[in-house]
Amino acid sequence: MENKERALDEGIIETAKVDEMTIKQRLINKAANLAKSGLRVVVLEKGNYFVARDYSALEGPSMFELFEAHNLLMTHDGRFRFMAGSAVGGGSVVNWSASLKTPDAIIEEWSVQRGISIFSSEKYKAAMDRVSKRIGVMPRNSSDEHYCGSCSFGCPTGEKRGTDSTWLVDAVNNNAVILTQCNAEKLILADNNAHKRRIRCLGVTASLSNQTRKKLQINAKVTVVACGSLKTPSLLASSGLKNPNIGRGLHIHPILMAWGYFPDKNSDFEGVAHEGEIVTSLHYVNEMDSTTPNITLETPAIGPGTYAALIPWVSGLTKADEENLITGLKQAVRILVAAGAAEVGTYRSDGQRLKCDGKKKEDLEAFLQTVEAPPGFVSMSKYWTHSFTAHQMGCCRMGATEKDGAIDGYGESWEAKDLYVCDASVLPTALGVNPMITIQSTAYCISNKIAELMEKKMKKD
Ligand SMILES: Cc1cc2nc3c(=O)[nH]c(=O)nc-3n(C[C@H](O)[C@H](O)[C@H](O)COP(=O)(O)OP(=O)(O)OC[C@H]3O[C@@H](n4cnc5c(N)ncnc54)[C@H](O)[C@@H]3O)c2cc1C
């Protein structure tokens, strides 16, 4: 029972829980195991491993433990909050489990107009079927009766079939090793003797964020980057890759929300009111395959903290309160300047800031004159809005040529041989529907291709 509950135990090294010697010993043991199998796979994940009994179903701790940047990653203008999972299983641990296949119009656009053949192949359609089967789609990846209401903080009943309880279990059953709290830092790149791909990827360096702070070097025949659209581009660019498509072309599905208040006794609603499920309904405003962009209505679960942060409120601040806020804020800026900051700023949506180098007292005072206490996100002066997005795509897109994309139609970097990208960042555009199935199906095709190539290579060697 215990092992079934912690399905990755066979292959996982949770670095936060073991000391340096134990990590070494376990790696040696694992390496011996790996040697028995044909291909050796090591998965590096900067987050931790959680299973059903670990989830608190509480919003605060869940945001802290399971999300990228504790779920506080915003665009510069404060308009969008980026929600992305960060744990073994990534976004699939916390997502709302709507499981939709890639729309035909998108397949057509990517395969015909953009010339990326992987999407036109029968293999891609078969991959979507295979993915849907593996993660139990109907069309959400948990059972019909499932009704926990907390899946967006990790599923406490263990029913949701996220990557951590499906694909990674398959990987571990095939002798893969997963290292947690392990941050991939730099790809190891070398000259490729003037071949078409000018460099070769030989692996990756990483560091453990556990108490040992150990640096690791993983030498690999093939390296697959799958840090998600927000993090993959920075790993590629900081390793020295130059393709101009890296970090460009981020696509998101922006979300705005409406609320309704239904006092029990006044409700005329006939039928079942769905409360607490992960995604209770999904409705397209336009026909699915029309040329107009898709508008989808969904009802995801939102915790009270997020709700409170988003809901408009009428300020109870008095004029005196406002003035106190401004005085306090100015004082804080003065303290930062006095402490020697190179640049100071407030959290106003326009990124209000002052570069301190060479500035005189009068410059600071002039800046402080502009410091104010702006209205909250959702009370909105004319151009304010607050929105968020849980779907980030693009940024290392596939392209039929090096000019069109950072990676080719099979996921390999146009610049670096043996370096693959295998996450949402490879998608050429936004697809207008929840992307999990598309990401997993694309990853499925890419990984099959890698396995094929490796098999050929091994036979040759
Ligand atoms: C709250 C929420 C609800 C959602 N609801 C749905 C839904 O209902 N249906 C749907 O289809 N999609 C949904 N999504 C979107 C979907 O989950 C994501 O699009 C998908 O998980 C992205 O997959 P990915 O492989 O690109 O990256 P991710 O799943 O984001 O995985 C990237 C992983 O890489 C790790 N990482 C990053 N950098 C490093 C590094 N340097 N070293 C080591 N590890 C690193 C991260 O910790 C993370 O675990 C939702 C997402 C969220 C956040």
C-alpha cells in the first residue's frame, strides 16, 4: 500500500531528505540498476515530490510548496499573474484537469502553414489517443465520481492522473532516476566540428538546493529540456544558445473572471449546482474550428486567498490613511537610498523607479514627489486590470527552419545536436484550448523519435 501511494519511490532521490553520503550511495546503486537497462534516464526537478497524503488542501501552504515563485510571478505591469506548477509532475500536479485534444484548426495551422510535419502525421493523432488513455481522460484526467474540490492544491485523494502518477511512474518502472530539489543550471555545450548544427550538447550541470548545495554534472548522450515555457528559454539562453526565437513568442491564454452570488434561499436555479469540482464545466463561445480566436468559459476552483486578492473592494481608507501610506512609502525609499541601493522603485504598475547613481538630494526629492499610493489592482484606474494565466506556451517554438523556430519539427535544437526541448515552450502558437494533452502528445512524439534515434545509434555502436 505504502509503495503504491508513493509510486515513484523506486527511482526517486529526494535530496532534501538525505545527506551527501546517502545521495552518493543511492546514485551509485541507481547507476548499477540503470546499467542493466538499455537507455539510462535521469530526471532533474527543482521542486519536491508529493503524494496524496502530503497535500494539505490549504491554499497558503500549497501555493508555497507547489507553484513556481510561490504563485506570485507577475508581468511587469502587474496585469498578469503566471500560474505554473513546480514539483515532480510540474503543472499536472496542480492543474484543473480539463483534458482537451488539439483542435483540428490548430493542427492544420501548425502542420500546413508552418510546415511542421510532426503535427500532420497519423502518429500525432495516435499520440493524443495514447496520452488520453494513459492519463484516463473523460474529458478530464480523473474518474467520473471524483469530487475532491482541492485538486488545484494537489489531489488529496490521489485520483487525478498527473504526470507524477502516470508517465514518471512508467519512467521509474523502466529504471529512470528522479532527483528532486535539483536545479538544472547550464547545458554542457561543445563545438560540433563544423557540422550543420554548430554545437553539441553533452549534458547539463545542476545544483542541489538541499543543505549540501552540491553541484552535479550529468553527462548525457541526449539532453531533453522540459522546464516549461517560463524557464526553458532562460536555461537555453544562459547556456549560450543564440537562436533568436529563444525567449520570443510567448503565448498565453489570458483569463478574466466574473462572479455571481447565490444566496441559498433565493435561488431559482433548477438542476444540480456543481460546487467544488476541479473544472465543473467548459463552454466554447465560438464554434471550435472557426477562424475567430476561441473564447472558452471554464469554472476552475479558486481558493479564498486568490479570490480575496482578485475581487473588487471598496476601500475603507481615510484621507489620513492615504497620507500615512505615502509618507511611509517615501521613508522606505529614503532608507533604501541611504543604504546604498543602485536603483529604487515602488510597486506601482508602471514600474516607477529611480537609478541612484550620480543622483543628488534634489533628484531624490523630485522623485519622491511623484511617489503616491495608487489604487489597488482591481479598483482600476483607467488602464488597470488584474488577470492571470495558467497556460504559457511558445518561447522555444518549433519551426520548419532555423529562422522560424528555436528547435526543429522533432524537438531538436537547430543549433545544438543532441539537445531536445520537450515542453509547452515548443508549441508554435497558443492553441486556444487547455494545452496539457497537446503538450503531452507532442512530448510523446518527440520522445519516441529520440528513442528511435538512440536505438539506431546503439545498434551502430
Ligand atoms: C493552476 C493551473 C491550472 C491548469 N489547468 C489546466 C487544465 O485544466 N487543463 C490543461 O490542459 N492545462 C492546465 N494547466 C496548464 C498545464 O498544466 C501546463 O500547460 C503544463 O503543465 C505545462 O507543461 P510543461 O511540460 O511545459 O511544464 P511544467 O508542467 O510547468 O513543468 C516544468 C517543470 O520544470 C521544473 N523546472 C523549471 N526549471 C528547472 C530547472 N532549471 N531545473 C530543474 N527543474 C526545473 C519546474 O519546477 C516544473 O516542475 C494549468 C496550469 C496551472 C498552473
